[in-house]
Amino acid sequence: MDRILFGDNQFFGINHASEEKARAQALRFRNTDAVMEVLDAAYDMGIRTFMCTTHDRIAEICDRVRDNPQRYSDFKFYPGMPYAHKYADAVTELGVMGACKRFVPSGLFSAILTGGKAVATRDVIGIMKLMIDAEMKMFEGLNTEVIFLQNVMTDLLLGLDLKSIFVAFADHIKKKYAAEPGFFTMNLPRLLACLQECGIENPIVCSSINKIGFRMCGGRQSYEQVIKEKNLRPIAMSVFASGAIPPAEALEYVCGMKEIESIVFGASTKAHIKQTKELIEGYSQT
């Protein structure tokens, strides 16, 4: 994996500290040209990996990259799924049954209704694979060397102790897409223990890692211990704690943990991209 990854929260109005900023960003990036301008700036600075959700508008970005193979010859997507807001919006709009009809193939949906809980339980892995395949269609022909399970689903499965789903997800990603499975989580210590029990060795795990313990379930010290002592490939997100930590201070802390393989950040201006990239590179050399 690259050392520096670029995220997409800013493009879709996600800001964990300020709803006002989130609304302003959503308004600014309502046009795909505005998104591509920022992605191009990052790409031209040497940031080649875009970590993204499967938001419907990501398909437009995929089309731009696919249509310009020379311009984006080494552009990489790290998709994370499922995109929970898409399904939540469908439930709001259509109701639970309507949302199921939209996203679950009709034949399988009918079988679940007829067969009840036993069929639903037996087919849950099959449904998961179908939904992954549906969300991956937008990335057809593009470089997706790592595919992630989003933290909403990861942590739900973790809470329900459904280890078989983690194994099935990892196997499907490896076999169907010749990619590495990755996992987003808000509880790195517990997830890593679970993945080890599942036999998923040296997993790629993306979690909040920052100096003040923001969105780090279990506390900063437990994260530091796991990262230092366990076998994993950690990616740090939320390194600035949604602006609560000054950039230099935030990145000095994260880069000081030599076991962290990659850092993902989002930015909406060339100046912020340049500043963050230079800070990561500078502190990574010390």
C-alpha cells in the first residue's frame, strides 16, 4: 500500500465535528467537476490512491478515470462497502420491504419470504456476495487492489460475533477480485483479536488513530499496544480528530508509530493537500 491515501468524506458532506462545515462541503462538491479538480490536485502531487465509499456519485468518478486511461494510468481505488447511507435512505424512501426488493435479487428475495428465518440464515453469505458484486460493478476495469468492509458492518458483525461472515468476505474478495480484504473499525483491539480467531493473518485494518483518542473505542493506549505488538497492517484515519489537533502535532504523533503503514486524510484545497503530504513525508523520515 502507498504511504499516503486520499479520502472522500469532504466530497459528501461528512464532518464529524461540524454540521455547518459538512453542509458547506456538500454544496461545494455537488458537481463532479469540483470533485475531480481536487482529486487531480492530489494525483498531480503524487497521491495515487483514492479511498472511497460506494456512494452513487463515485460511479461518475470511476467513469472519468476509465475514460482517461493515459491521464490516470496508476490511479487506484480502495472502495469500502456497504455504503450505509444508501441503504438507510432507501429504507426511509421505500420502507424495509421496498429497500430489500431494490437491493436483493427478486428470486432470492421471494425465497427468503417463503422460507423464513432458516432460509435467510442459510443465504446470508450468498446475499453478502451478491451485494458486494453489485457495488463493485462501478469499479469494473479499474485498479482496486484492496477492498474494505465499512465500519458500520464490521462493528455490527463484531458485536454479533459472526466470525463466519468475516471469513466469507475475505475469501470472496481474494477469489473474485484478486484483491486484499481490508476492514474499517472503531474498535481496533477487539477486531484484531476476532480476525486472528478467524485465521485472517496480517489483516489490513483502517481505524481512527490520533493523539487524543477521538473515535478510538478502548482508548489510545490499547491501540498503541496492539499496533506495536500484534501482526497487522494498520491504516490511520481521523488523524486530525476532525480539526481538534493542529496538523503538525497530529502527524508527528501518528508518524512516530513506525508500524502504521498508511495514513488516509481528506482535504478540499491544494494548499491543505500539499501541507499534509509534506508533513507526512517529513515526519516519516525522522
